[in-house]
Amino acid sequence: MKTLTLFKTFFFTILIISCTSDDSSTIVQEDTEQISQILINSYTPNQGFPNDVITINGENFNTLISNNTLLFNNVIANITSITTTQIKAEIPNEPAGNYNISLNVNDEIFTIGNFEILDNSKILVYSPLGQIHEVYTGSGECNLINTINYDFWSQGNLNVIDFSEDILYIADFSSSEFRILQYNLSTNTLETTSNTFSNIPELTSTNFPAITAINFNISDGLLYLLFAGDDQANESFPYYLYTFNPQTEEFLNANLSFNLDIIRSAYISNNTWYLSSNNSLIINIDLQSSTTSSQLINKPLHKTFKYNNLLYGIYKNPSQIEATLTSLETSSGNLTDISNNTLGFLNPSGSGFINTQNQFIDFTIVSNDNNGFTNNGIYKYNLQDNTLYKVYLENQDLGYGTKILKELN
């Protein structure tokens, strides 16, 4: 009797273990079948900016977000929602380029396709009168982040600003005096200095003296200012060079003067100040020796800047709306047109700006409506592969005198 009981107990134990083993196998088989039935039908868009939303459509998705990993190459994207037929996720904040998208569900990989993350770098922009904007160069989003608390003279600071080491230098002037404003972008503080025109003997007899250009020279830490006197015969102006030391607030006469047509652009590089005039003349001022030399070219250049030992500028034919990016070999005087009248010309003031992707960035005319009103936009011209990208600037018209200060991280 005892032997029979032990036998029955052993039999039922084996039976229970067998049933348990079969059920477990069935569950694993069902999970495997569920994963293998996942289908990717489509995804949209196939390019976009970081933090935009991508939508993936398919069948039999695992609805538990923790079981899913969406990858752009090896970078994990944030999945915001998931149903059995659709996944929504944010494009990761990664550098511009092409990425392979894949979905990992419980360690099984499903290939989705290719995606291009577009460049949406940010730049810091100053616009009259005293407004600081943050602009996304890919999407065109424009945000006002601060306004300098100062009573600017509305006509006096359009072309006379420069920027270095988070300090924005602004020459604000009227018919009786001028001030050098130093605005710290990190602390949002403003310092002003004041000098009257009576301190400049060369300008005391002029009806309306003006600061034509200011540029900061990193090499000696001085701000260089070019004053223009009265209009003379043949539209030639007398120009006088002064320096300003931001540390000591010392304002000095550099003892250099010359006559020249209207100056269109000014740019300092390696202790040389390049001035481009309206009569197609490039004046080179050696800031160490205070000597000048000139170079006659066949085009007046705006927004000059130095890149790879070439001087670049924007040239606009008066009969055309758009302009051409041009390079100048300063040793030979040879000009080379690069962009072939593809750049909208909205803002002739200031100097050129190049970002870390070797793109020349500036404000542009994107389109005209029937009333002739011009919309403000941005273009990026790649100096390496000569590609052009334009974008409309959302809800803003920053206007004449806008200057790009720096690229933001």
C-alpha cells in the first residue's frame, strides 16, 4: 500500500512538471511569433532638425516603450508615444549628416531606413536698435532674448558695431557727441564712455562728422575707429583714424588720414585693416606701422572677411536684386566670382560671418510679394562645396544694419 502511494505521487509530480514545461514553451513561442510579425511600412519625414518628430508606421508594434529602442546609428532617440501601428519619437540632437534608423525590440533588430539630420545651428544676432536675437539657421526660428537698455540715436549705429570675446562694441553718436558702448553679453551689463567732437580737431569745422567704421583688433586689444569729415569734391571724403583702449578708455589720434570715396566695408585680420570703397578700391592699413597701400579692383565689395588667405566680399550689380560672393587674391588683385548671383542682398552693412561648418551666413531677400515687400531670411553658402541653403526668417524682419555676432553651441 505504501509502495503504491509513492508511485502515484511520483507519477503526478512528473505529470505536473511536464505540463509546466509545455506551457513555458508555448509562451516563449507566442512571444517569438509576436516579435517576428512586426512590420515597418513607412516613416516620415526622411530628413529634419534635431528635436523634430519622426513618425514610423507599421504593424504589431510592442506597445511597452521600455521594450523598444529606436536608434539613429548608435544614438538612442526619445520615443514619445507608441501604439500597435505607430511610433512617434524625437530626432536626437546630433550633428548634421546621414543616419541609419533601426528599431530594437527585446534584442531583435528591425531596419527602418535612412534619415538626414539637417544643420540647425544657432547664431547670435544684433539688430538696431539694441536688440539681441537668437536665430536658428536651419529652421528660421528667431527669438528676441534681450534689448539693450539705452536711448539709441536712430540713425547713428547701423554700420559701426563690432564684437569680440563676448563684448559688443557700439559707436553711438549724434551731431554733438559720440559714445563707445560696451555691452557684455554674458552678464547683460552696459558700460558707456563719452567724448565730444571738440576733442577731434580735424572734425571741429565739419557740419556732420560721422564714424564710418569700427573694428576690434585682437592682436593689440584696441578698437579702431574711422571718422569721415565733410563731403569734398568728386565725392571724396577725408578720413581720420583713431584708436580706443577698452581697458583704459583712452582715445587716441593714430595720426593717419586719407581721402577716399564712400567706404562699403571694413575688416581687420592679422594687424591689417581692409577697407573697401565705393569706387572699387581696396585700402590696406598696416595697423602696426600706420602705413597704407591701395589696390584697384573692378568691383566694390560689401561685407568683406578673410578665409584661407583670401579676402571675400559680396558684390551686387545695381541692376540686379541678388548678389555674388566673390574672393580676392590680395597679392595679385585677381577676383573670382563664386556664387554667381544666387545670394539675396538685404543687408550691406557689417562684415562677413563664417560658422564652424565653413558656411558663409548672412541675411537675405527670400521672396517678394505683389506689393514689393521683402521678406527677411537667412542663407548659408558652403565655401567648400559651393552649396546654398536659404530659409525664411520666421515672424521677424531684423532689417538694415543687422550683424551676426557669433555661433552658439
